[in-house]
Amino acid sequence: MKLLLAFATAALLAGCSTAQSATDTPVTMADITELIGKPEAQSIDSCKVLPVGKKACGGPEGYVVYSRETVTDERALLDAIHLYNEKAKEDAKTGYSTCEHIPEPKPQLKDGVCWIP
């Protein structure tokens, strides 16, 4: 009985550490870009802009544009950007950057694709 309990506990702990390490993998800009895909839209109202990254002086490093028409899982995209920004915020504590303010661009629609200048 003790052996069975020990085995079950070990299996449970192994499963937890595997699940935790999967969530510890940092989100990259490539991951975000893949989630966005090609931001095609028929209406400018579908084009959305989100801040990404964090400068040491505050404010985002930049912005990404996506289309609500083509993103298959908007919640996954927003969660990925949140994780990316949290990591960038931690990195900014020990880094340096320009203190230039980057205003949020307005999305534009050209030839059926959302973009930001």
C-alpha cells in the first residue's frame, strides 16, 4: 500500500512539473506574429492595435495590428501578448532604453489588409 501511495505521489508530482515547465516557456514576438497571421479584413473596424513590450522608462516598445476577422482565437492572442508584456516589464527593470514616447498608431486598411504606419 505504501509503495502504491509513493508511486501515485511521484506520478502526480512529475505531471505537475511538466505542466509548469510548459507555462514557463516565454512567449516570443514570433509566437505573437504567428497567432496574428495575415491581418486581412473587409472593414477598418476589424483592425485592432495592441501595445507590445515595455521600455525601461515606461511605455510600450511598439505595437502590433491584427484583424478580428482572421484571428482564430483572440483570447489566445491577448493572453500571449499579456505574457510577453509581463516578461518585457521584468526585463525593463534591469535594462535601459530610449525614453521616447511612441504614440499608439491608428490602424489602416489597404487592399484588404490591416497595417499600422
